[in-house]
Amino acid sequence: MAYLRCIGCGERTAEPSGWQQCQACGDLLEAAYDELAWGTTLTPAGAAEWQRRWRERRQSDRREDRSGVWRFRELLPILNEGSQAISLEEGNTPIYELPRCRRQSGIAGLWAKHQGMNPTGSFKDLGMTAAVSRARERGATAVACASTGNTAASMAAYAAAAGMRSLVLIPSGKIAGNKLAQSMDYGAITCQLDTDFDGCTRVLRELLELAPVYVVNSINPYRVEGQKTLAAELLEQRDWEVPDHVLVPGGNLANSSALGKGFLELQAWGLCRRVPQISIIQAEGANPLARTMREAGGRKLIEVRAETRATAIRIGKPASWKKAVRVLEATGGVCREVSEAEIALAKAELGAEGIGCEPASATTWAGMKRLVQEGFIGKQQSVILVLTGHTLKDADYVMQFHEGRLLDAAETRGWETALAAERRRLWHLPARAEAVKQALDEAAADTLAQ
């Protein structure tokens, strides 16, 4: 079974009843294990046997076995024997080839792992199934989170599935309406606060003195355990061949932390030979980790007042920054920042592949182009871009981009031609076949001109 230890002082501790942090030094907690199902590091034959067992579970009639999290349950023994996980059959998301982007970048191998294909449309479901399952096992009747949208939607769905109440604190006017609609639809008590995400987190922490709720934000170490299974699923889809690079968007930084923890544990347990270089990409207006690495060598968090249209990563004081720094150092990855124009262009270019994603996800493709230019990513290397959310999470962003209303003149300076080439026209026509034929001819001419 799992136990908790502090990432700072290393103190072993029981699970706190309130804010999930070390009672000795105040740092974050992480799950560790006295013993796993196989006891010690696996031999190649032993690893192959477990890999076969996990693959075969996908054919089972049991919901837990069909889950992309719980079929790897030996990697995260966080529930007691006989406890039932709360699952919406999360995970098992596709890996897509990106031929257009690959040709543009000149990279030998380029794929996107699309976490937006989870039940509520984002990667948060991998962690939420674990956190809500743990909450119910502990006897909690209500769960709560501060959120920029995706966490709220995921928590509300899993709480509903568990028969629990849920409370959402969101920054007023600063999340996409599509995500807000999900929280409402799944029955959450949804409160818009006149502050930013970091202010919502402060209020949630204060609320714990007044109301007994179980917090499922990314400070929750069991949520990270669910999210780390992405590493096993990704490798399984590649027949356990490790890519050279994995790029992840950077917001509150739990996702990159979880992915790094997953890869490093798989290597330590003998399930893979090496780990990929994990790099984190942030928006220029919400770049606390990029600044922390550049200006403080990863030793002290440089907080920022976050501003970006990629609302999922509009976070200026990420809770998991220390964990993310450890992952960068352990895997040899880097952190970079990209502009609003680069994000918008990258999102449109991914869309042209037939693969939609929310704006925050597109930072990975934008960041990869920079890393190729820098020479950090070599042309003969393999790269996985983690796309964290579905394109319908922020449909307004899409329409504003294609109508030319998303960015102002200063933001587009130097990018005008590239952005214009990716915009699509919305035709308003009379209901006549001749008018539609003319539109077809004009569109064909525009394509040839490009």
C-alpha cells in the first residue's frame, strides 16, 4: 500500500484531514510504496508478463479493467483491498500521427497523445478518478477544488458518479464558458469569485476551517498517482519503446510532475530501460516556471500575474513547481515560453491535421518548433506532444481566431502572414446553389494561391 512523504524534508506522514501538505515543513506530499505486487525490480520476463496482463485487461467486462488508469492499478495501490474505484472508463486515449507538422519541422517522428479524448474532455480525468475514489474510501461526502475550468468539470463529473456533493471555486470571467457549463451540468455548487485562480486557491484553503470538504486540487498526492498512469499507457501504445522527448503544457504543473514520476518509477521497477526528456511549455504571460528556471536556477519560485488566452494554464503561482523542477532535472528536459500568436498559430496548424485541441494544448507544438530551432530536439529524434484538452473546451477561441478578432495588432506583429494562411472563412450566402458553387471556386483559388 501507499504511504505519504514530504518532497521537502522527506518526513513520512499520514494523510492530512485538511490542506494536503507536510505538517512539519509545509511542503507538498507525494505517494510512495513499501512494496508493489512484484516486490523488487522486475526481470525482463517479469516485465513482459505484467505488460501482457495490463493489455489483456482491456478486453474485460469490468469497468475498472477497461479504465486506462485502474487497469494499471498495481502501479498505484492507493485503495484498500475490495474498495471500488469511481471510474468513467477514463484513459485509453489515442496517439495521432502529425504528418503535416512533421514535414514542417523536419522531425523524423512526431505524434500527439490526445488527453482531450477523456470522458470530460481533458487529462484531469486520469487524476480525478483516483482522488475521488480515495475521498469516498475515506468517508468524505463532499469534494472541492479551485479551478480554471478543466479540474472543475472533471471533479463535478466524478463526484456525481460517486454520489457525492462537489464545490467549485472559479475566477469570475476568466474561464471558458464551455468548461463552466460542464460543472453546472454535472451538478456542482459553482461559485465565481472576484479574483484569479491563485485567489480561489487561497479562499479554498480558508474554507477548510469552516467546512469539511475533501480537496482534489493538484496538491492532492493521489490525483498525481492517477495522472502518472499516462506514462504506462503511452509506452504500451508504442510497444514499450520510449520516445526521445515528451512535451507538456505548464499550468499548475501537476501534469508534468505526474508524467515524470510515472516514467521514473517505470524505469526503477524494470518496466522500461530509460526515460524520455520531459519539457514543459508555458505561455509568455503565464510563465512562472520558465522565469524560475531562467532567473533563479529552479531554486525559488518567481510568481507572476498570469495573463493568457490559454485559460487552462493561466496560473501565476503553480503549486507543483518544485515537483516540476525535479522532473526537468531528472529527465534532462527544459522549460520554454511561447507567445499568444505562436499558440494561436500552433492550434490552427494542429486543427489542419484534423486534430482539435484547446489553446493550452497547442503550446506543446509551438514550443517544439522553438526547441528544434535551438537544436535541443534533433531531427532524427522522436517526439510526443501531450494535448491536454478537447477543442470544444473553448469554441469561442476558435471562432475569434478565424474571424481575426482573437489577437491585437501588437500581438500579431511579425506573424501576420502565417496567421492569415491558417484562418478559415465563414461564408454567409443566399440559399442558392449558384452562390455555393461560386464559394467553392473562390476557396479553390485561395488554396492554389497559398
